[in-house]
Amino acid sequence: MTTELFSAMAQSIIDGDADVAIELAQKAIASGMDPLEAITQGYVVGVNQVGDAFSNGDAFLPELVMAGEAMKAAVATLEPEMARRGTQREVFGKVVLATVEGDIHEIGKSLVGTMLSASGFQVYDLGVDASSAKILAKVREVNADIVALSALLTTTMVKQKEVIEVLTREGMHGKVKVMVGGAPVTREWVNKIGADGYSEDAIGAVHVAKQLVGKE
């Protein structure tokens, strides 16, 4: 029964079906299953499968978005039970996520946030058009491990550099790792601005984030 429930959970993520994911989470709680187990042995298996399929070109962006949303819904359903039991999911690290100042592209950044959350990071999403000052203030407030910066325009990429300069000036770059991404971002740009990591897509971003906090 448990094995069947785990594979149904994984399948709900693969199918990107948030309603089924919620239903199965409720079933797990009713049956007394450890919600943490439901996440790690059920839903996360599905997330990983979709991620692998996406990396291999067998799944596409809409499927990734739907899988992320289904995962978010399942975790939200299980969270009250986790709190009641006092079991906490291992948090890999705290990530401050933002699309840089002057840039209002939301989708890619939101997807990265969803996948990071689904994979065990605590994400503070500052939205779009976020100034360096706003990002710095949030990093300080939550004692972040990683700053993840998205830019989809060549004209706003320079703001990624500005955030790193601000963190360096404040003596925080090093303690806080900086990841960058977005369509115009290249490996050469990453090296030039002294970022710590870079990914072309949301699944890659999870791997990079795990590497930066020593979890992979």
C-alpha cells in the first residue's frame, strides 16, 4: 500500500496534476504516514524524473512548470502536519531570488524558485525589478546562503555585476554565494563578474545551488 502511494505521488508530479498531488497528500496524512517520507520517497522522486526528462529534452517547459506547481501544492498540504509533528524537512540553504533592477521577466525566475523550494531550499522571492539595495537588505535579514539573480536582457545583465560589487564592498561575497541566469548570460560573463555559479535552466539551477552549499 505504502509503495503504491509513493509511486502515485511521484506520478502526480510527473503528470503535473496538483489536485491529485493534494488528494494523495491528504490520504497520506489520514493514514498516519510521516509527511517527510511522503515528500522524499514520493513526490521528490517525481520531481527528479521530470528534471531528468527535461535535461534530456524529453520534457518541456510547460511540463516542468506544472510539475513544480504540483510539488508546491503537495508540500503546502503536508506542511501543517509536519509542523504538528515537529518534523522539519532538511533545508539545504536559504536563497534570495530576484530578477534584477530594470528587468520585469518573471517566468524563468519563478520556475527556478519553485524547483529550489521543491528540492529543499528556503526561497525568498523578491520578484522582478529588484534593486541591489533591496537584495542586500534581504540577504542580511534572512542570513542567506545564496543570491540567485535573473536577467533576460543584455541591458539589465550589468545589474547582476552591480549586486556582486555591492556584496563584495560590504564584505559579504564569499559568505553568500551568487548564482546568475537568464537568456543572455554566458560562462564568459559569469567569470567576468565573479559569480559563483550559473545555470541555463531551472533543473540545472538546483544542482548548482546544491553544489554551492556542499550538498552535491
